[in-house]
Amino acid sequence: MDSIKKRIDELIRIIKKANDEYYLEDNPSLTDQEYDRYMAELISLEERYPSLRREDSPTLHVGTKVQDKFNKAVHKISMLSLGNVFNEDEIRAFDERIKKVDNPHYVCELKIDGLGISLTYEKGVLIRGATRGDGVVGEDITANVRTIKSIPLILNKEIDIEVRGEIYLSKDSFAKINAEREMNGEPLFQNCRNAAAGSVRNLDANVTKKRKLDCLIYHLPNPLDYGLKTHYESLMFMKELGFTTNYKCNRLVKNIDEVLDYIKEWTEKRASLPYDIDGIVIKVNDIAMQNRLGFTAKVPKWATAYKFPAEEVVTKLIDIIFTVGRTGKITPNAVLEPVRVAGSTIRRATLHNEDNVVIKDIRPGDYVVIHKAGDVIPEVVRSLKERRTGDERPFQMISNCPICKTRIIRKEEEADYYCPNEECPARKIENIIHFASRDAMNIDSMGESVIEELYNEGYIRNITDIYDFDKYKDELINLDGYGKKKLDNLSKAIEDSKKVSLEKLLFGLGIRNVGSKTAKILARRFKSLDNIINTSIEELTSIPDIGEIIAKSIVDYFSDKSNLEIINRLKAFGVNMEYINTSNTEEKDEFKGKTFVLTGTLVGITRDKATELIENLGGKVSSSVSSKTSCVIVGDNPGSKYDKARALNIPIWQEEEFLDKVNN
């Protein structure tokens, strides 16, 4: 229990410091993703150990205290923040909680990344503008608010009213401000939100005016006082009074599926907006229903904010460990504090090789930025050296294989180290795992744990032993977890693998520098493994996309007698050695000779299948966008590739358009 209390105290200290940096100093050291992660951990611990919840916990309060340089402004109605959801499951869980009270309609709004503001009018005249502060007391910034053109000083009706909204800075204005600051040798603003907050809370109103801030109004705290029964009516009412609302983007929807459609639509359009948004706000429309649902101490129960997945996130690198691949390559890997990136939880990330770690100066104990390379593979981008405490340890490359302890070697003109021991257990196990994997021989039920166990028990020592599996079944049935049904499934999967096409076998053999794409090119060109065995470097390099390094790897592999013995054994077991063309498609002009890039989550088709279709239609698929890219195919939550394609004016197909072109 002491360790739990210590962690709660630490989290409260971290979050309070972050709140001060965000709300008071406009210079946060934590990313939104880090803040959300720490807050989620604190909420979870307080729910599990309610006796340890402190009265000053940030889970019970909004924002932070106001700065002394501004007069205080007391909110008649508390100015709360919103709870967050991060994926479809959490959105649907929010909906299920609401439906326990009644069947709701929702209003969806863009979540502007700016500074929350409360505006008070008497007889239609602006008398006060105040920040959120701690939700009860904010800062009086009326003088600065008056300089913002999109905030009306006089309304269209002589009415007493308080409204809430967001002050923000457009992307164009942000770029101009930072360009000017750079010319003057001043520190640059990190993002539009920080620039807006720093501008609106400047002591000189002339500085605020010069920075051309904007404001969108999105909330009326007391709609029933004006005879309004829904939130959507409130938005239209405020628009009629002369407030700038986001009415063109707001949408009234009937159910949670329409909410998800709205999120998908604006995720795709997000980059085209003139201002930054960091999510979508979802609100129950009916005011009476809102009142029945009520509030927690910090957030309304009738609204939530969906936060966009982070393309880059920050987390702590706990350690660097080394793994041995099927070719003997030694790879340093980052062990990370678990963190969500683009919808999945990441605990490990590749560091590629020694040079990469040294150049980036990545050390155990560092806070690091990670992203998903190619939207799939977690990768460490850089370390945050400014966060170092002095306890971080400089990286040290190992000198011996972590498994067999053989001294590792670095080949001339290569960045990678290798374990030269052909009998290294790690190399052999990884080779078998690779051979049986889905993209290779696709031996279902023979996953990593099964292969490791069968290797350690002495039943499988190389890939050909897989096809001798049946003769060990009587012994294996005595092993824990190997019942008759499991063994029969394994036998069937092994037998089915004998029928896969040549490119699967080629990839499964683990020839150095031959990936699945190259294997497919070779299989289509040569039709049989014997033809590939008998080819030359000259013939191979005459094929587009196959250079001298790949060609030499292929020739070297099939020049090795031990590899040819493996091939002959596989032939004897009846493994297919021919290319099987299962495609009924013909090459199309829209695809032939063109290079495509896939980004985002495809809904109606897997990436592997989309790649296969493109290749069957005469195109090829690349992992990165460049001037040579012909088209980018976009799914849900596209990453930086989408933005780069727009910047380069590369044609973009949504998933539906791509499927239509394929079907036609």
C-alpha cells in the first residue's frame, strides 16, 4: 500500500506541475498524450484505492489557480472541462451509459485546440471576459477580449447572458507570428494553442490585438432560462445574437453510429481546416436529459471528447535489450513504459542498429518520442535531452551474442552486427518461426511459443523437421497442452502448407535481403524454384526493383550446398516449388506501372489483400510517400503520409474509391 500511495503522490505532483505550465505559463513540458496517460493512471488508482484519494487531487478539480497579474473573475456557474474517450469501444461505452437514462440524440462539434473563455453581457453589452481558471475562479481578461474581432462587443438583442467558447489562433496567423519571433530572436511558440493562450493573457492588449485571434462560441450554461430545450437550439440562438459559432461543422445526429460517421469524416478533413482541432466533442442534445445525467466534480456526465490518436507520443525508455534474428542480425530494442500510439499499446520499439542509437544519442532512462513507421512498426524517433536528470546511462553495444555468447561481428560497409554461429539456438528458432509465419508458409497453430517448445524438446531443429511432425505425435500427446485435437490441427496445417505458391516458400526460406515483395517478383518471373536456383546475377539485376545486393544474396544462398540439401528435403516431403497464379485479374491502366502508398486503417479490406490486388493489377506498393508516388490510398485515421501527399499534390483515393476502381 505504501508503494501505491507513493505513486499517487508522484502522479499528483506531475499533474499539478503540468496544469500550472499549461494554464498559467502557456508553456507545457508534457504532451497532451502524456498528461492524459498520467491522469488515467491516477483515476484508476483512486478508484481501486478510494481511501488514498487526496482532497487536493487534480481528478476533483478543473485547471489551476489564477495568476496574480490578473484580477479574479468568479464564475456564477462552474466552468467544467470534459472527460475523454480514445477509441470506438470507449465511445460506445459512453453511449451505453447515456442510454441507461434515455435514448439520446447527440450534437457533434469540432474540438478547437485553444483557450476556454467565458463572456458575460448585460443588456447586450460585453462587460467581462474570463478564463476557465480552476473552474470556479478565472482571470479577468476583458481588455484583451475586446480586441478580438469575432467577439461582439454589442449583441443583436439587449439581453443579459453568459456564454462559453474557445479563443484560438489560425494556422496562418501562427506561422506569421513565429516567423516574426524568429526574426526578432525570440523563442518560438510550440503550437497554435500555446500561442493563443500566451496572446490572450498578455498584459498589453495591443499585443493581443496584433496577433489576430479568433473565437468560436459553443456553450450556453443556462439554456432553460431562455426557453431553450436542446443544445442545438442553444447554438442557433447564440448565432442569432451575433456570436460566431461553428454551425457549418456542428451536426445533430440520431445515434452513436452517426457520431462515428462524423468522427470518420472530420478525421479525414482535419488537415484541411484553417485551425487546429484535437478531437470531437459529443454532447447529449436534450437539456432535460442533461440535467438528469448531471455532473461529477470535474466533468458533465452528458458530454465527452473523443481525442484523435497521437501520431507521435512521448514515453520513458526503461532499458535497451538485444535480440537475435534468423540471419543472426543483432538488433537493439527499446523497452518502454506502455503507451498508446495510433490506437494500439506499445511496449517495445526497434532501435535498428548501433549507429542509429549513437547518432540519436538514445539512452536508458531517456524520455523518447516514438511513432509507427509505415503506420505499423513502432520506432523511436528521438530522445528528449532537455528532460535528462543525469541518471541516464550512455548506450553501450554488446560484444557477444546474448543467446549463445559467441563474439558478434560487424561486416564491412554494414551497420549491423551478426552472430556468426550457425548453430545459435536463437537464429534457428527465429528461422523456423519465420518459415511458419502467415506471410510465408502460413502454418496455422504453429506460433512462436509452440515452435520454441518443440525446439527445446528436440522435435524440430530446422524447417524440414516440420514435415516429419507426424512421426512424433505419439510422444507429443504426452506433453502438457498437446491434446489430440491440437495435434490433428497442426498436422492439417502442415499438410496445407505444402500447397502454397512459390513466393511464400521463397520468403519463408529467409534468404537475406529477399522480402515478400521481392519473393513475389521472382516467383512471377521464373515460375519455379529450379529456374531461380540456376539463374545468374546478370539475369537477376536485369529485373526492375532487383539490384546487385539482392541478386548476390540470392546466388550466394543457392550456391551453399547445405541450403540445397534443405531444398531437396522439402521437395521429398512434397512441398510445392512452382508459382501458382490465383489471380483472375488483368493489368489495368489505372494501376499498371504506378506506385501506390497505403495509409490509415482500411475497413473493407486488409492491407495485405489491398497490396495483392494492386500488384495483380500491375502496380506496386511503397511504404513511403515521395515525388515518385502515383497515388495515396487513405483509410481511417491517416497519418503524416496523407499530409505529405497533399503537400506534394499527389492524387488521393479514399478506400471506397479504390475498391470501386478495383471492382470496375
